[in-house]
Amino acid sequence: MSTYKPWYVFIVVALALFATAPHALLFFTFGLQYIANDGRWMRNFPHEFNDQNRLLDLPFWHDRFVIANGPHGEVQVDGIDPETGGRSSLNIALPHPVNLVAFGDRLFTRDVRNNESAEVLDGQLQSVQIPEFPFNSFDNERRFLLNGQPAVLQCSPAGLTVATLTSGSWGLAYDVMLPDLRRIATIGNSKAIFGLDPSRKPDCLNQGDRLHLMICYGSHLFYREGIHLGPRGDISGNMFAPIVPGQNWDQTASALTPENFDPELEGWSLVREDSEIPAAGLIGISNLPVEGIMLIDGQPAALIVDEIEPGNTLGSIYRYDGKKWSAFARQPFEFGSNAFRVVATADGKMSYIVAATSMGVARVYAVDSNGIRLTPGASEIPAIGMHKAKSFISVLILIPMIAFIFACIQGLGTSRAMRKRTDSEYEFDLRVVTLASVRRRGMARIIDLVLIGLATVGLGAFLTIGFDIDAFLEALHLGFDHSTVKAAPKILLDLVLCFGFAWFAVLVMQGITGFTPGKRICRIRTVASTLERCGIGRSLIRECALIVDSGCLLFWPPGILWIALSKYRQRFGDLIADTIVIENA
């Protein structure tokens, strides 16, 4: 090391500290996160990207998904076409952001700040009194109109109850009359009946004056048009109800056997019986079937989504012809799909299925008499979780780029300081040469890295043709051994080998000629301290030491400091390889 004036040392050290700002900020952020997460770098990483798509919650009103957007005082209500994904204004202006809730063909707004509510009528808001909703989970599938008034289904230990909006207040006014559990056990092949399954929500759908209800009893899925209501406390379907004398519960209920006939089964039809509930599989996807009721040509239909095997989610659609249910269509959903919603058009001619993945990527499928088809209906709603994950990856890529920009600023400032305060000449055996400046060396290194990077990126682009990045991120998020996860290490290895080969070719060129492509362009070259040819050995040593000088290509201030404070402008790699970089005369 050489001795320099204090001001010079202060300048180059200050520039080095400036170049460390991105790294200091990054480590400070991670440190705060480590403390906040009780000694863990990440909490639930990467599950923090688990944001469901908004189409799962937006009201479906007048055959469109309804969304309110805009700043305070300028909120507009738009409709999203499930066929095209196009957005159009519904000419409804709101004074400020509110929640939108649909009950059948009625649309309400609710301001959670002041508990004010209104109904949208002819594009105008008419104030109504709607108190807070009575349930923690107010699902779209449980909202409906009962005698024209808002109502909602709720699971209870005994069965189902209905909350109705009466005189401006919610009341649990009715029980839904359900078949007796022992009678349902006689339908189909399964005898395992444990009551309503809370994990498989009941579904209710309005279509004009018609009301459709679908419930799950253990492994049995039942449908009924209309709801048979009874007063509170008069619930049927209690598995501990007393046995009626003379009834044989082991025989199938039938009107031909009067003593076995159960009037509560009247109107109910069996959609499907699952003889074996699928075992738990893919994390983030329910191990139980998911159901939803829909309409096709005015007739009821049902979507049942089964997890056939981990990573393969298949939807089956069944139609009802008034007498029995039969399979209609099957649709494999995209990898990672774990949340579903069905909606029907007002005329009941067709329905739509919203299938969202664990990271919020949604797809909309149209179902009509011709079958099921994919639409662009989700194009207007971003996949928030996937966007966060890709943004996170972009930040990881951006960090070394930002660090390199700061290092370039440090290099330019250091080069200017060295020009006035250091000697640029080197003498050996009566030969005098000019040492290369930091500016030229930095530019040469940039050119070399760009060329090596382009070769690596080009190979990467070729290797990743057809690679499904969305499925790869979904698999990482779910911790599932998907084909993309298996392919990624091989692609990464090929890229590392390509990068290494390109770098080795550059250092061999430098060892033989003293030049790399960047040094040739910038008219500088690497030589031994004796001013002889560098040699492949020295070139290899100095390039391996670049790991120290550049912090694995992420932290450049050490190398620049070595050049600025050493007698012959040598970085650590030059010192241990006994080389210098000179201008090529």
C-alpha cells in the first residue's frame, strides 16, 4: 500500500461508503424483518404471495362482475364482461369507496366507516337501513332473495338456518327443513352420514321467482328447488331424533312402501355420491370436493371439483332433466387452482365458472348447452399474488444492477481523484508504461460482463421456450414437485455452465494476448509485473480473486478501493497474481 494525502484517502473512502448504500439498506431491511418475525428471515415465505383473485368476491349483477374504482369523491362503478373481460361504466357514481353486495338481482352499497347503506335503483342510490352482516364469512354462494328480501344461509350444529332482513334488522328467523340423517343413509351405497359438512358450503341461487338449493350430507350431494322453511327450533335432520316405531331404516325410502316413506325427502334429488372422499394431497387445495350450483338452458346444473391427484384438479358438471342427474362435461383446471365460484346469467341460459390459483391467477369458463369453454373474462382483474412474486424476483434481479450503477459512480469519482493525486506511470527494466485508469478498467469490465451475460441470456431464452413460469411459481408456492420444478435445476445448471464457459474463454484470451473483448475496445491490457505476457495461470488466479474484489459480482467497492490505494493500481487479484493493467500504446 502507498501513502497518500488525507484528503485523497477521505475522498476514495467516502465514495466507497456511498457505493455500499444499496447493500446497507438491504441488510437493514432484512434485519428489521428478522426482528419483526421473531428470529426468522421470512414468515410464511413464499405464502405471503397468496392473494386470491377479486373475481371470487365481486358481486355478479346484471350478468356482469361489478367493481368500484377511483379516488375519494370520484368512485365509479364498472361492469366486467365475463366473456371478454372488457370493462364498461354502469353510470353509477359513488361519493366515496364502499363495499358492493348483491342479493339476487338487487345491488346494495355499504360504507363500513359510518354504517350507511344504499340500494342501487335505476343508477341512483336510495338509502336503506342494513345493519352489520351477522356472519364473519358472508359468501356470495349464501346470499339470496327470500320473498324479494335479502336473506343468507348459515350452517348451524343442527343444520341450516336462514337470516332475513326484516324492518331494517337481521334476524335468524327460520330453520331449513332437511331430511333425516338416517333416511339419507339409505340412499346410494354409503352408510357414513355425519350431518352437514361445514367445509362444503351450501349453495343457493336465485333465478327470477325460482330458488335453487344444494347441500352436502357427508358423501351425498343433494339438490332441491325451493326452500322448505320451518320456525326456529323445529329443525329436522337431527341424527338423534327418536326412531318412529314400525319404520325400517335399512330399506330405501320409497312412496311404494308407505311405512318407509319419508315426506322430508320429497323434492330432494341426489346429484352425486362420493363413495370415497379423496385423501389430503396438494397443499393449498382442499382435499374435499368443491360444489357450486349453476343453470344451463334454465335447468339446474352442478359443478363438482375433485382433486383427482395432487396437482391435477378436474371439474365435473352434472345436469338435471327434472328426474335425474347425469354427467354433462368435464374440465381440467390449471395447475394450482384451489378456489372456485359459479354464477348464472339472469335468464338462466348459461353460467360462468371462476377458477383461481393459489397465487390469484383467475380464469373464467363459460358453460352452456354446448359444453364448457375458456373465456378472456379475467383479463381485467390482475393476479395480485403472482404479480407480487414476479415483482419480488424482479427486485432480486434489480439489486445487483443498482449496486453496479453505484459502483460505476464510485469508479468515475475515484478515477477523477486518482488523476490529480496519483502517479500513473510504471517502470520496469528501463521500460515505462502508463497504468490504466479505473474508468477504462470499469468500462472494459462492463463490456465483458455484457457479452457474457448476453450469451447466457440467449441460451436461457432458448432453454426456457415453453417453460411455464406461472406454473413454476405456483409449484414453489405450494411446495409441490411439479415438472417445472424438476426442469428448473437442469436449466439453471446449463446457464451456470454457459456463464462459466464464456468467462473461461475470456480469461484464456486474456492470458494469451493480454486482452479481453472489453480491454481490446478500451485499449488496455493485462500484463505481468515484468511487463511480459500475462499467461493463463496468472489470468486464472486474478479472475478467481474477482470473487473477493467484487463480492461475487454484487459488491464492487473493495476492488476499486484496492486500485485507488495500491501503489501500482492493483486490485487484490492483481496483487496475488503479480499483474498490472496498462494502457495499450
